[in-house]
Amino acid sequence: MADFLIWLAAALGTVGGVVLGRLLGRAEGKRTGREEAWQDAQRDQTDRMDAGRKAVRDGRDAGAPADRLRDNDNAW
């Protein structure tokens, strides 16, 4: 009878370990996904800000407004 209880405890411990491992792995994956999404958003924001700064910088050197309009025509 003692052997049976030892085997039962071992089996329950194994199943519990597997379930706990799955839950912890899922939580870790969600956390990692949130961090990656945040980093992607920050990188995208930085890229957009750099593009806007470049557009402003290029627009300042373009000369007269008529020249800027002519250069921008059909560019969109």
C-alpha cells in the first residue's frame, strides 16, 4: 500500500509539474510578446520622427514655395 501511495504522489507531482510549467511558459511568452510590441512601437515612432525631421530639413532647403510645390507635384 505504501508503494502505491508513493507512485500516486510521484504521478501527481509529475502532472502538476507539467501543468505548472505550461502556465509559467505561457505567462513568459505573453510578457515577451508585450515587450517586443512595445519595442516595435518605440522603433516605429523613432523612424517616423526621423522621417518628419528629414522632410522638414529638406523642405527648408528647397527654396521658394513655388519651387517646393512644383517638386512635390504628383509625388503623393
